[in-house]
Amino acid sequence: MRQPRDDEEFGPQAAMEFLRRYKLPRIPADELTPKVCAAISKLAQQIHDAETQLHGSQELLDKVRDELVDSERQRHEQKALVDTDPMTGLKNRRAFDEALQGILSRRTRNDEYPPVTVVLFDIDNFKAINSMYSHAGGDAVIRGVADAIKGSVRKSDFVARLSEGADEYAVVMYSTSTAKAERSAEKVRDAIAAKPFIYKSKSPPQTIHIPATVTYGSHQITADDTPESIIHALSEDMLRHKAHRHPAPSRDASAKDGVDGNRR
């Protein structure tokens, strides 16, 4: 309903339209005196002002809501960047530590919390790989191992590279016993050992196949654990497995599978 300007008369017809629109008690036409119409006009103006204010408040609320949604989206994007290893796209050590803290906190509150096992993977003889194939070749192996691990475990598992420049990865396996986790770890280990990683050298231009293996250690989290005790247990189990690790890659072995031409 359009409000009349101050210089317009709010007559009986406008008054009746106002009463009908807002479902107010009808007033007979012969009782719509100028005084009554003036009172109805004042009420109409007050309602009009309130509606205008409410509309402005709704617009403000919509704007604030949109800003909050955008701020939350930016926060998630920034956290994702902070929690992500730039080379592999996996979660990083910061995110891994947060995941452990969350698990330990939930386990403290719930004695029946499902088993969680952490598996630590380490690339065997990585310094030798870097020395033999250059840092660029080593980076190709780091990315390849990351892809192999992520592709071999469940989507629900938490996969992280523990630090930039390092060759260690951790997988948090929820609702998983040690025995089941180790079967998964062996699957990862076998997948990595079965297929050399491809590195395309620019100088001289050639495709090189780099063999690599990994060793793992595992630990099922207990109620008495701390982040430090978990890492210690993983390192100890890793050392036990390292006693049976694969030999370092040799130049003779790489020559057979190395330069593009015989194997892809």
C-alpha cells in the first residue's frame, strides 16, 4: 500500500484499503470522518515506517550472514593451507599433532572408544636416492610415495607427511587394530616396491625409473599415551623393522630399469 505524501489527503477510500490490507476491523464509510481518517493515516505511517526499518534490518542481517559465511570459508581455506604439505598435498605435522590430540582427548572421555592405530612409513636409504638421482629425483620419489600411500589406504584414514624435507609419513587408521593396520601397511609397502617412480630429467632429457622401498612401524593408541609416547613407540617399532629393510638401490640396478627405452 502506497503511503500518501504529506500534502495528499488520506481519505475514506485509502482508510478502507488500509483496514482491509491489515485485516483490521472495518469502519462504516459514514463513520470515516476527517478526524478518523487522520488517525488511521497516522497509524498507517507508523506501520509503514516500521516495515521500512524491518526491511532495512533484514538487509543488514543478510549482509552480516553473508560476511560470516565468507569469513568462515576463508578461515577453512587458510587452515587447509596451514595444515597441508605443499609438495605432496598431504596433511602436515601440525595437522597430525592436532589429530593425535583429538584422539587422546576423546579416548580419555570414552573408555569404549574404538581402536586407533598409527603407522609410520620411512623411505629406505633416501639420502642415497637423493645423492644418486639428485634432489629433483628425490622429490619425485617423495611425491610418488605419498600418492602410493594415499591410494592404498582407506579414504577415512588420515595421511600426513611429517615434515618438509623429510621422508617420513604417518597414517592414522581409525577403528583399526594393530594386526589390521599392519596388513594395510604391508599392502602399501608391496605397492611401492613393485613399481619404480618416474622422474623426467631435463638435462639431459630422459625418463628415469627410480626404485624405492619403505619400512613401517605401527602402534595402537592406548589410554595412557601422549603424542610423545606415540612417536617414541612408532620409532622403536620402525627400528625393529629396519633390521630387515631392503638394500639401498645401486647404480647397476638403476641402469637396468633406469633410462627410458626398455621399461615404462
